Amino acid sequence: MTGLTVLRADDHARMPWANGGGTTYQVATSPVGADLGSFDWRVSLADVDAGGPFSPFPGIDRIIMVVEGAGMELVVDGWVVPLGPLDPLSFDGAADTSATLVDGPTRDLNVMTRRGRRTATLDVVDVAGAVDVAPVEGGDVLVVVVHGDVRAGDVPLWPRDVLVVEQATTLRGTAIVAVIEVRPVGTA
């Protein structure tokens, strides 16, 4: 099917956290190939085996969501925030942030946008049959398969696969997906 790019889970680039405390799997960046200091937006998955401090990212807005595991308790600039599975949280990347795991390891979905350039939303969608997704003008739409499996046309997608939506398409199957929309600042 044309107009769709699939980023397979096995192909996500593995890299250390900025603070050296763990490993993340970089899913996609814009511009493509941008490093941590030059991206407009970045989507990653992180395996978290133990609690601890987050890497600071001044000038970055973040969204985090637990996609596997029982959850965590975040402390963001002194504010205690329980974070359960599939419950997205937006916060300032420069905030003094740390996490305590609720009941063992987690896997987290992370969306980062450079403030003043891009904004993002993350919606959890239950695909039970069929769900339509479409690109956004001037922006990017990514669908991350969290649980289950779906098809976009004749293309199968499994957990941690990511669909880059370049034309309207229908997802069919039984799954929980995260739909990430990234837009330039100043657009609706």
C-alpha cells in the first residue's frame, strides 16, 4: 500500500539514555537522523528496569505513557504524579523529574517536541474492528501499536511497530494503538 511507511520494532535504533541510566529505542525523529540537540520532534520507547532521575531536556515538551508494566510514580518539580498504564502525561522536559516503579519494570512511550517549533498530542485508541487515521497538513502522524495486531491495507502491524501515516487509511483488527500527531507551532 502506498502512502504508508512502517517502522518495525526490530529496526528501532537502540541508544543509551542521555543520563546514562538506561536504554531507549529511538523510533523516529524529524528531521530524519537528527541527534538529541537538533530534533524538532522525537518518538522513542524506553525499557525502565529501575526508578531514578530523568535526563533533563531544556526547551523540550514531553509526553510519556506507560505501555507495559504496572506503572510508576513520577515526581515532576516536586509534584507527585501517579502514572498508570495507557495514561499519557505531558510535562516540561527541563523539569526536575524522577520516577519510582510501582511493581517492577515498565516500557514507556515518549514523545518529545522542541518548544517553539512543534507541538504534539498522544491519543490512545482501541481498534475493535476498524479505525480511520489520516495525515495532518504540515505535520506528522504516527501510530504505535501497543497491544494486539492490526492491518493497514495489506500490511500487518504488531506490538511496537509504528505506522507513519502519509495518506488516509483504515486500521483493521483488534489492538490498542497510540496515535501521535505532531504539528508545527501555530497550526490547529
